[in-house]
Amino acid sequence: MEQTKKSTFKLLFYLKKNEPKKNGNAPIMARITIDGTPKTLGTKLEINLNNWDLKYGRVEGKSAKALGINQKLDNIRARIDTLYEDMMKHEGFVTAQKLKLAFLGVGVMEDSLLKVFKKNNDDFGKMVVQGERSESTYYKYKIVYNHVTEFIKSRYHRDDMAFRELTCDFIREFDFFLRIDKKCTHNTVWVYTMPLYRVAEIAVKNGLIRKNPFEDYEISMKENDRSYLLKENVESLLLHNPSKQNYEIVKDLFVFSCFTGLSYIDIKQLKSTNIQSFFDGHDWIISRRQKSDVASNVRLMEIPKRIIEKYKGTTRNDFIFPVPTNKICNSYIDKLVQELEIVTEQKVTFHTARHTFGTMFLTEGVPLESLSKMMGHKNISTTQIYAKITSQKISKDMDLVSHKFSGMEAAFIEMENEIIV
């Protein structure tokens, strides 16, 4: 089989000289020949006729443009070679037409990467309309779909690709594309690989690929400093009389989040049916997080219970609160922080309330395991971030007072030195 491949499979790059463009450039074509049958395809590349090396089928010279085009031609050759070997391995035969269509991503692929990705996005969009999924997550999925589409076109010069080509190398190259071409931060790259990971899971489930290529790819979210308020800040906000009436609802929702750990979208989707009495005689919020679909069970303390009572009958449906948009909430919270002259290291947003819940209740002695269940975290390692935050706070507090003991420390050191002498 290997001997047959060497004697029958050829790939040649050449210029389409009979169709020069106004700028003097000619399209670079590729000719695949298998068993004497040729098929041609465009590479979407072009070069001036005078700069083409006819003998070697490459651009002459060492200019940045020449090196760039030659690199792309090498990429095309490597991709076609890989497709050929893959077809021979799994199907036992290859024709020039079949290889051409596989490279172009048409005809032979009933379930191609972008086709499955788009269907997944369409299904997700339907769930958003029904209120079962987050609009922001759907927006992220659409962005990633566009990035993958652009990546395939720029890197492989094609409109789609077979799932068998979704390899770990593809993922690493896409990672590089996001960081360099799209100038994404590390954490954004992490976020943007999750939708592609989901599509790969679908492909494994449907038998399109045998193994999820993400098993050989490692990336994790870097821990950013998380903004949070101190207990005394929450108390000041609770007792504050806002300068504008419109701020009142946002203030109450923010405080509600500080005492329940619910995020903006979880509060927006909160219904009266989520409030249930348990064996202990207390009311609980029984829900599943919109973001992760993980159970989040929180016992209602007196403050959030009174906030719920305050807004009874203000909505026309089963939702508990008349929640403004996230943009409005963040804007009003910023105003409230300014009115109270609260100073924080990071900007305070609505999500700060969730982080405040984590740090405040952990500081007051709630065990990490209990906090993890209340916050609806998939892994307790996520909750441990709040333990690190509280430890950092203790360290900073000690830094503030340590200098007050410098005189005592100096006297002690002097006494110890005298004893040693």
C-alpha cells in the first residue's frame, strides 16, 4: 500500500497564467494526481508571475511575503498528505476527486465540524428563547463559531473540515490563533475553548470520532483577583437610603445576592416555586445554576426573606423580582458605591455580590464544603479560591499592624543579643 502511494499520489502547485489579475498576480493552483487522474483546486493564494519558481512550485526569494506564501503552501501540502494517509488507513482507497472534496470540506462530510457546531448553536438558541439557557452563553458560542470558521479559512484555506481532522494539533493551533491573531487573554482563550470542547463531546457521543482530542490538551483559568465587599460595607449598603428611587431595587438585589450567593441570571430566573420549606422548618432556595446546571440550595436568612416580601406582587408572572438589565444594575451599583465612598481594589459589579457571599460567610465560619454546595460549584477547588482570598485579607491586615510592634521587637532582639554575648 505504501509503495502504491509513492507511485500514484502526486501534488503539484502551479500558476494559472491564463487568468492574470489587474495587479499582475496569478492565482496559485494545486493539482492532485492519483493513478494518473488529475483534479485541480484553488489555494486562494496569488503571486506575481515573475516571482514564481516553476521548477520547485514555490515563490522565489526570502522576502516576508515569499516566506509567508511558501509556509501556507507547505501547510496545504501537509494537510492533503495527512488526509490521503488517513483515507488509505481507514477506507483502503483514495481517488483524486475524493481527496479534493475532503480537503475542501464538501461532499464527503455529512457531519462536518462547522455543520455540527452550527446545529448545536441553533439548538442552544431555542433553549435561550424558552428561558432554559443564558443569552450571554449563547452569544459566546456564536463568537467562537465565527472564530473557528475564520481559523479554518485562514489556516487550511477551506470552508469546513471533517471531524477526523479535529486533532490535538488543530486545538493547539486554534489556541495560538486566539492568542496571536485575536489577541485574546489567557482566560478568554480558556472560555473560548469550552464551546469547541462541547462540540467534540457531541462528536464522540454520535460516533463521529473515537476520542475527544481535548484529552491531550491542557488549559485552566488563571486565578484573577476577585472583587468583594467587607461585612461592614454590606451593612452600610443595607442601611443606605439611595439618592435616586431607581437605585433602590438594584441595592436590594445586590444585598440579596450577598446573602444567597445567587448570580444575576439566577436571581432574574428565580421563581416562587424555588422557595420551599425543608425538614428544619426554614425556607430554602432550591434551584439549579443557569451557568453550570448544578444544584444550588441556600437557606434563607431574615434579610433576603424580607427583601422577597418587599417585592411580592410587583411582577406579572411567577418570577420573584422585577430585575433590570445587567448593564443597568452594574451602572447603579457603581453609583451606590460612590455615594457610600466604599474603596475597593477592583471595580464593583453585580457579580461582586456573589464573591462577597463567598468571602463573608467563609470568614464567619461556614465550612468550605457547605459553601461549595450553596454556591453550586461543580468542584470544591473553585470554592477554595475564597479561602485564599480570606487568607490574603488576614495577611494584609497583619501588615497594617505589624509596624506597631517594631519597638517591642527591637527591644527583644537587643535583649537576646546581650544574652548570647
